Amino acid sequence: MEPVISAVLQILRQCYPKSPLPLVTTCSAYAFLGTESIHSEPCCAAAEEDFEDDGDEEMDKDSDLEDVKEQELQSKLRNDLNFEDVQSANHHHIPTAAPLQQHRLNEDQSSRRKEGEHTVQTSLLSMVKMGRSTAHLSSKKRLDVNTYQNVSPSGTGVDTLGSDISGIQDFLEEDIEVISCPGMNASFSSSVRPRETVGVIDKLLHARPKHIPFHDPYLYMAKARRTRSVVDFKMVAFPDLWGHHPPPFSQSMLERKRGIQRIKISEDVRRLIQPRDVINRVVFSLDEPWPLQDPASNCLRFFSKFESGNLRKAIQVREFEYDLLINADVNSAQHQQWFYFKVSGMRAAIPYRFNIINCEKPNSQFNYGMQLTLYSVKEALLGRSTWTRTGHDICYYKNHYRQSAAATGGASGKCYYTLTFTVTFPHSEDVCYLAYHYPYTYTALMTHLEILEKSINPKKIYFRQETLCQTLGGNPCPLVTITAMPESNSTDDLEQFRHRPYQVITARAHPGESNASWVMKGTLEFLISNDPVARLLRESFIFKIIPMLNPDGVINGNHRCSLRGEDLNRQWLAPKAHLQPTIYHAKGLLQYLSSIGRGPVVFCDFHGHSQKKNVFIYGCSIKETLWQANCAVGTSAVLEDISYRTLPKILDKLAPAFTMSSCSFLVEKSRASTARVVVWREMGVSRSYTMESSYCGCNQGPYKVCEARATPNASCPADIHRHGEQ
């Protein structure tokens, strides 16, 4: 019956009446008017390559028959509804930041480490291979642990950590809503005023159950006040302020449930033929200036106006089902993929279904084992401050929504896709945060860099943080330099110090690729560590690191673009200082190094990939490009430095998460304006790469999903920090 059922399903999908999204406009609810030619242009039209990652997207081969990409049918009927786009009235400008005193740490976050003087007897690469393997095996306990197995049926949680969280239980009686999203304008003071947000948060921070490495909530709040956003965010998300630990156990990818897509589509059809049980009530919207939620009602409450947050609208469909719409990138009408929002007012042990109905990518790893991430405030107050993978009955499929004809000038509008998932929350009346991937904010980066600088031994490590440039939104883009201090002030040592070759590493050109920031975080912590390989790298190279190329996009919850609605990784050919300042100055740095004969030995740009698993690299090879294109030019006459394969070959030997089979060294025409191709072509850097990390996880080696169902997730910050493979 499988072929018949699949055919019936396709017919149902095609016959479902097409309709526009329930939005007044597909353009972003936020607008930035700070640069020329933006206000006079319509929202950017979608280009096909804009839906792609920085590598070739491949369809997974393990899909059900119903998931095979259907042929688009030419529709002879046009929608009778004229859905005219209107300009959003909610246009906000980045405010002028008032001078703020920087909140300094009262004491260093960690003592300076003493460097060992023992001579390394064995090959450092052999040590890395053996050490990483040993560490991996020792940490990879086959734990079959339920995240919330210690939660009581009452939904208030059970203290399983003993004296570590003494006193925290009292705070569960406080207003969790007040605790969950503290305001940024009030300062932390020793005088605690009862029942006020500042006082409650201050007491909580003094009673922190555990120290979180390289994180300080007071410093985070001070940095957050300096961060400038389009909508002038006034609140801080609790997970970002409070911090989080890696999960104490490993999580496997979700096992694919066969037939789930047809079930979900059938339920969508039921809405059409049985509309009486559909509530269809808007409970949250960025487009509406008035409160939409009745505090006395039993519906969920949503909020997303905090750094990196993204949720535009929530519609209650049934008692425990909600349609959600993501906000487009600022000054754009597309790139709806990243989401990060707060939800509260839930009941424990009740499965809530969420449908994000305006996704744009034609396929997703959510169909092949990926789960969204969840952070529970009550769990954090009980000492379990952890982002964890969550959700079941997950699938991703094309829906019946289409872009309106008015928005496309009468042409057939693009189609949208639904990501549907079910979440059972661990506590009643909790506050939880749901996200596409583990969030990593700009403020988290600035906090991390300051703590790193205070943690190093300046006699051993040269660590300098400076500002590369100011972004369009007025935020400093940090540039970090890391190397080893010269052993002495002798002429030879100083000359060796000055003439070390450079390596340049960048990340987060695309804001929604938060996994790139987690890899960058691990890279920075490794480079300042006492690891023998890190010490050798510092002594051999000068690292120039730009950890976040698109701070404005990260701050404002974009998925791919800058405040101008541009993909910054398509601007490297001819960037302009007043339009793409971070790319302009990053390229200028590389051109300067090249002009003085000090071009980098390696250039690597960290990204995230939504269509493949594992970690892999894209490089540049003219020969492989000509071979792939069956070019008539004799490739034997082309001279090429084959060292571009060196780094991926080393990673393939050392890093269990890395896969050589997904690497590609083709230089495609559509990638001509990307960082790796421009640096390779214009600066002559043969080892110019894009390194891609999967949003989903790994399916190979020690990470492969097995019967124990306890494999780590390569793109999870827990496993990045635990195994140190970046």
C-alpha cells in the first residue's frame, strides 16, 4: 500500500488551496534606515543561491518515499485574494548610545596557569591523536539518562544536587516570569528590593550553584548595555545571562519516525475540512502594538524581543497547538530559518505542537535526526543550567502557503515549508527558551574575550583585542591577535617573534550559524591553553582572528544577512567601507599582509551547514575545477600548489567529527564572491578554506548512532568543549 498512500498524499498536498501567509507584509518587522539607498528600494527579492549554504546542498538518501522532492505543478488558477503588502509602521532606528561605564570584573576569573617545563619526547601530532582518542573514550560513557528524570510529578522539581543548590528552591516560589527576562537598564546593587527583578536576579547570582568557565553574569549585563540593536532591546534572555553547562550526558540524534510527515499533512487537511475546532487566535505579534495575551487565559505566552531572538507571530490553532512565523532578516523579505524565543505558561506532561510555517529551505536535517534546543529556567535554578536537544514527531515539509502575487508583481510566488515538532515541557508554569540551534550572542562573545584576556599569563602569551571597525549599527567588530611572547629580549628571539607567519581565522558571517561561534569559542580557548600543541602553534604562528564578521545580524536575530539585507559572504569582491565595513576592513587586513609579503599561511572561515552531517572543508583547486567541468584546457600544463589538501588530510586523521568525503575543492561561479575564493584568487593563499560544521551532528566513527543511543552531537557546545576537536 505504500506507493498508493504516497500518491494520495501528493494529491492532497497539490489540491490544498494555496494561500498567503497570515502577515501584513513578508518584509521584516524591523527596518534599518541608516545607510544610503535602502529606504528607496523594495525588500530584497529572493535569489535561488540565497537559499543555499556555502557548500553544495545534497538531499539525504535515507528519506521515506513521501519525502522525495515532488515535481512542481504549473497552477492554472491564480489566488482570488489580492494580498497587498503594506509598509510596516514599526520601523525602529538604532538609538544613540549614552556613555556607559564599563562594568569590570572584581577579580580575575581564573588564576594564571603555570606552564610546565618538561620536554616533549614524542611527536606532538601523535600525542594529539592518542590524547584526543583517549579523552574521547574516557568521556564517552554510554549513559542512558533522561534529562528530567529527577523532576517531581508536581512540576516543581526535586533538588538532586544537595548542598550545591541550597536556598535555590526558595526562588522557585518567586515570579518565574520576572526572573526569566531581566531588564538591562537597572544596575545590580547590594541593596536588594524584594519582589523586584534586579533584587531577585542579584540574589540568584549570589547563590549560583556552580561556576561556569569563561562566563560572568555581571560582566555580561554590563556588555549587554553597550550592545546596540535596531529595536533597542531592553531585556536579556535568561540563558545568556545565567550561562549554561554542557549536558552531563551525550545525546543521540532523533530516530526518524516513519510516516510522521503524512500524519502531519493529514492533520493540516483536517483544519480545512473541519474548521470548527480551530481557534485561530493571535497570541503574539511584533506587528501589533497592543498586548494580545490575556494573563488569565490558559494559552502559552511568547516573547522574542531580546538579543538574537526571532519570533514574529504566534497563532493558537487548537488548545495545545500553535502556528509560529519567523521574522525575515532586517531590510529583507526572506531568510526565515533561525528562531529563538521564550515561551511560558505551560502545563507539565502535556505535548504541545508547534508549526513554524514560513521556513524557506527546500529540505532540512530536521527530517534526518536533528532536534531543536531547549533551556528551562526552573531546571537552571535547580542547578541544571543546560541547553538540551528536545522535541519529537519532528518533520519538515512543503506547505500550502505561497508568497502573494502582489509581492512578486503578479508572478507565481515562492513556496514555504513547515517545521513541525512536539515538546513536552518538564515543569508547569516554567519559562523555557526554544532555539534552532544553541544560541551564541554578540554580547556573549564580547564577555568571553574580556575574560580570556584576564585569564592568560601575559609573560607567556601575547593576547590583544582591538576593534577592526564599527559596524553599521554602531557595534565594535573585535579583532584578536594571539601568539607566544618572545622567550627573551635577545635580538634573535625578537626577530623570530616579529617574523612568525600569519594565520587568519574568521567566523559568523551568517548570523544564524551559531555553531560557527561555538567552534570559534573552542578555538580561542584552545589557543591560550597549556596544551603542548597550542604552545607550539603560538610559538610558530601569529593568529589574527575575527570571531564575528556580522555582529549586527547576530544581535538582531537575522539568519543570513547584515542590516542592509545583504549576504556578507557574497560581498568580498568589492566591499565598501560605508556599506559592508566588516568585510571591507577584513579584506583590507588580508591585502595589507599580502602587500608586505606576509600573506597568511592559512585562511579559514567558519560556517554552519544545514544539509549535511559532520564537519568538513571547502577549498580551492583550479585543477579539480577544470576536471569537474570537463574543460578542454590541458590540466597537465596547469601548475598548482597541492598543499591545499594538507589541512583537511590532517583533520581527517585527528578529528573524529571530520569527514574527507564531504570536502570539495571546486571553485564554482556562484561562489566567486565568497571569502575563500577571493582570498585564494586575489591574495594567492592556496590554503584558503570554508570550514562547515553540521547543525545536526555526526553519523560516523565514535559519534555514529548506535544501539546505546548515547552518541555525542558534533555541533553541540557540550561535545565541542568535551572533545576539543575544532
